Amino acid sequence: MYHISDIKKFLRCQRLYYFSKDENNVFKPYLRSDENIVDLLKEYFGIKECYEGVRNDPGERFFSQIDQYEWFVHPRFVEDEMRVNVPFMHKNGDLFDLYFMYYGTYVKDLDTLSYRITLRVLKDLGIKIGEIYLIRLNGDYVNEGTIDPKKLFLCENSFNRRSLKSIIEEVDVDFKRYLKEMEAFDPQKEAPRKCRYCKLNGLCDHYDKCFPNEEKDADDSILTLVSSQYKNRMYEEGIRHLKDVNTDLLEGSRTQYAQIMASRNGGLFIDHYSLSSWLDKISKRPISFIDFEWDRYLIPSYEKMRPMDVVCFEFALYYIDENGHMEHRTFVGTGDCRREFVEALLEYLPKEGPILAYNAQGAECLRLIELSVIYPEYKEELEKIVDRFVDLAVPFIDGLVYDVRMQGNYSLKKLVDICSDYSYKDLDIYDGMEAVYSWRDIANADEEKGEKIVENLKEYCSLDAYGLFLVYRWLIQLMLESK
Ligand code: SF4
């Protein structure tokens, strides 16, 4: 049996699909939803009675009960080994109206491939289609104490002023052809070809299987050039190192300049004047280093939340006081801990001095501004804190410093790896999404397991905060050594 996700994977890379067939990956959603969306949608539509499909339903089940219901929730359909399901279907005379779901507030792109395959399967099974709707979340909705499904959802039958049905029907996707190709695909017969997914978010898990004899790229490989639309072309033309870049094919940003100069200088580039001015901003003690963790909620579970809002559940703070001593504080809350988070922050954070965070404007500062709207009684204090933030990512993303060992990766973790012996690999929680999933697990954990998760969360977030200190110290060392 095949699912739409199999076809999508196959279209991305045939080998990727082939290798993933035997993997048993458990899907973990990025967005949290404590509420049952199907129940909320039933309230939205005023559904009292309906057919409810379940996982692995045989395709015939829908047809055996077609006359008994007006509404059908997640009916499953099977045609030629292709299995699809529709979130909501409504009988409308001889026709069926379809309701697809968009898990967000603003529809940027339609998942037309999924809708078109679903439509093809339904039509092949003889189901006549009426109108097609897309349900999304209302970005203006605010939880006023309880969730009101009538205001939470929006249901539309058009996109960019065109009818959804006409957009979906204008291309007929021959899924049966894809199924045949998937069935016939044999990785032994087809040599692997490099595609954008090989190195899209780091190296593909199957890279070594596909390209076992490939020489490891140098740290200053041309492929590490950031924001370059021509780096693959340069690589194919035989350019291997940043220092040999074809300047005619260069966009010419400051970050790219820093990368190329680092490659030409033996591995490191520093814009002394700009870095020194930037470091001057942080000369006054106490100096704080802080990192937040948060979870993003699809449905606004708590009062004053909108769809897709976050709950900050943790912070770790290090600060160097006026006497040069380093202090460490952490906070981990559970459930709706937004107020406790704010109060702990106001209690622990030094009342003055710069506060360093990584990507501060799009992360910590934004979170504090959101919290200042929810808790106006703390607005003034939180705004003053926001004004003290200094973004440690700036020297790197603005091209003031580049070390070829970064390999085009500007994450805090990469920098910590370069400038210290600390490693996230030694931790039970090793990245931000793992921290979020672990925090979600606390809700169903017994006391002992819950305490262990909190301990792991503190270790992880504290390394992020301490990592800020390590990178800051490294920048000072680089300045001193290069004078
Ligand atoms: S390494 Fe590239 S070719 Fe191989 S499976 Fe991954 S994406 Fe496909």
C-alpha cells in the first residue's frame, strides 16, 4: 500500500524513497496540539452524527455506510494500492464537498499534489465532487478563556481569488504511473545522481551509501559558500575551494567576502575595526548570557493565546558579576508557565548590563515582546530588558568573523564545537526540537521520570547559555591574538 507521502519522497529523490521504505520513523509533530482538532471541527460544522474513519480502514467501509450519514470524518479510500483520506466530507445531493485542512493561519502554498492525487482516487472510485474547501486557523482569534471553534477556524473555497476546485482540477496527476515507477525502481540498476536534497539540511543520512568513494569536502569547500545560487555550478566547473571562487558568479555579500578571505588567509578572517566596535558594546559588567526554550501551539490552549503562539517553558542564564564571578540560574516550568517564566526572569536577571543571546531579535526579544502584551503589568520591565540585548550572531552573519571550520554553518552549536571541547553529543537532549519533545513528555511522566526530564532540559539549555559565553570569550581571544 502507498501513501501520498511516498510519492512526494519518490519525486524528491528515488533512492531516498527506496531507502526509507524499511525505516520505521515515528512522526513527531512540530506544532503542539493538546486539543482534539476533529472534535473542535465537529463543533465548528455543528456535526451531531457522522461516519468516522480509522487507521487501516478497508476502502469498502465508506461505501457500505454511504447512505447512513451526511458527514464523513477521515474516510479512507484505496485505489490501485494508493491509500488516501479526506479530513471532512459532506454529502450535498449526489455530490460530495471536500474539506482539506491547512495547519496554519496563512496559506502560503497549496499542497496541490496531495489534493490532486486525492481527487483522482475519489473520481476513479466513482465519487462525484461538489465544492472543495480549505480549513485553516484564524490568526486573529484570541483565546478568551475557552476555545470557541466557530471563531477559531476559517473555511474558504478559493485561493488567490481563484476557486480551489479549478486550481486542483486543472492538472490531473497520474498517480498510477508513479506507483509503477516506484515498484520498478532498483537502486542497483541506477547510478546515484547528486540532487539538492543530498546536502539540503546537512548531509542526507544515506549520503555515504550513495557516494561511498567521494573525497570528503575541505572545510573551505566552495560548497560552503552561503547564499550562493552558483556554488554547485562552480563545483561542477572544477572549483573546489572558496579562495578560487569565480567572482563573476558571486553575489558579493559581506558574509561571502569573509568566507573567501578566510580561505585565502589560511582559515580565519577578522574585520578588526568592526569587531572591536561591536565588542565595545559589551564591556560593562554584569554581562548576562541567556537562552530560552519554547513550544509552539497549533490551537491556542491557554488564555490570551492566538493560534501558533508559543509558551516559553525554560531559560538558562549565566552572568558575570561586577567582581568577575560567574553565576548560573535556570527555570523550567510545566503547563501554562508563562507568568512564572516572566517572574523568574525578572528575579534572576541582573538589573543592568548587556544580555547576550544568539539570534536574539528573532528569538528571545520577540518572546519578551509577546509576553509583555500578555502581561501588561510587566510591560515596562520587559521592554527595558529587550533594549539590553546584544545579538551574538551578528559578528558572524554580518561577516565580521569567519573561520573555515564553520563550513558555512552559522549555528551556535557549530561555534561551540569550534571554540571549545564542550559537546552536545554527550547530552541526553542534544537539540532544540528534542528539548520540546521532552518537555511535552513531562505531562504524562511519573514524578521520577519528570524530574529526570527537567534535569536533562536544564543541562541542554545551560550548555546553550554557557556556549554564548564560550563564543564571546573566543571572539575576545581572536582579537587579542590577531593584534
Ligand atoms: S544522498 Fe542524495 S541521492 Fe542519496 S538518497 Fe540522499 S538525497 Fe538521494
